[in-house]
Amino acid sequence: QVQLVESGGGLVQAGGSLRLSCAASGSIFSVNAMGWYRQAPGKQRELVALSAGGGSTNYADSVKGRFTISRDNAKNTVDLQMNSLKPEDTAVYFCYAQVLFTNYWGQGTQVTVSS
């Protein structure tokens, strides 16, 4: 089993910044990808940013230029730096990891951006 523990959510005013962190632990043999998804009330969970094997990254169009994902393969951690936050970024943010082709999720951390 793999456990993902997130930290760093909270309340921030529009235009502000937050940094989310996620650490993976447990039976980690090969992490293919790590990243972040989010789910706003009444909406489906959506990809925010993903760091795949080989160092490639993928961002949702809505966060490009504002969010930056960084991953430490040695520590099995992934961070999400969120700048220029907007009220529409308000959601529960979930850490994601794919280990040996099995998907794992964190418990989620709330990010609220006030206007």
C-alpha cells in the first residue's frame, strides 16, 4: 500500500499564493507519475498538474503560467506552487500518484480563494 499525505491548503485572497506539498510513503517501488487534481463543489475531479516519468509535466489550461509543479523523486514528494490565485481555483486538491500502474489518492486539502 501507498499513502499520500498532503499539506498546505488554506484560505487566501485573490491574487495571493499557496504552496501544497505531498509526501508518498509505504510500498513504493516505482512511481510512474505524481501530481495534483482538484474537485470543486458540484463538479468532477479534474487534472491540475502532473509530473510523469522522464520529467515531463502537464498542466490544465486554466492554471498554465500561474501554477508550478515540482517533484523530488528521491524523496517521493510533489509540490504545487500556486500563484495569482483566483476564486475559481477554490476546490479540494488531491495528491495523486501512480505506482506500478495502480492509482493512489491523498485525502484532499481545501483551498479557498476569496474575492
